[in-house]
Amino acid sequence: EFLGRVFRIPDKRPAYQWKLTGEQAMFLGHPVFQAKAKQDSTTLEAWFTPDIPVSAGPGQYGGLPGLILTLTVDSNKVIYTATAIDITTPVAGIKAPTDGSKVTRAEYDRIVKEKMDEMAKSRRGRGN
């Protein structure tokens, strides 16, 4: 979801070259491990838990041996943080969404960039 619009992106997730750092912590009652990756000019720092052995995370991010619970993009430019974990819903009950606009990753990225640029331009026009 972005600015009230729902999107479905059926593309495969990018493959990141994660490197485990050896750092450990606890987050939402689960042990988490730090991994870092660099994709083009983007730096990623993820904290994942092998307690939930799902190779997924927020947005397009995943590829680690556990669920990503917190992810920082470009030194806090974007931060994703889980606020709760529901392990009571059976996996069979989780279905891929069918509503929303079906777009490619490139189309979605273009839409987000255009809207963010529009909002930035609008703010500058108000003397901010």
C-alpha cells in the first residue's frame, strides 16, 4: 500500500548478498542476528530471527534464514520495524492478495518516486 493505493508486485524479489556480522540481540522476545548487504549504492542492515524460519521481510527484502524483524536502508533513510508477531495464524490461512493494481517492481518504483517528488515540490512551494 502506498498513499492509499494497493499494489500487487508479482515479480521475484531481488537476491541480496547478505553477510552475517556476528552481532546478536533480542527483539520482540526473539533472538535476532544482524546481516548487512550492499545493492548498487544502497546499504541494508537487517536483524532477522531464525525462530521464524521464513526467508522474508518487509517490501522486497528477504533471503535470510529467518524472518526480518527490523531493516534499515541507507543509514536510517528508511526504517522498517515489526511491532508485533502473530504466530497463531496457520500458514495455510495466509493467502496472496488478489485486490490492488498489478504492477512490475519497476512500475511501482517509478510511481513512488513520482509521488515523492510531487510531495517534495509541493512542500517547497509553501515556503518550507
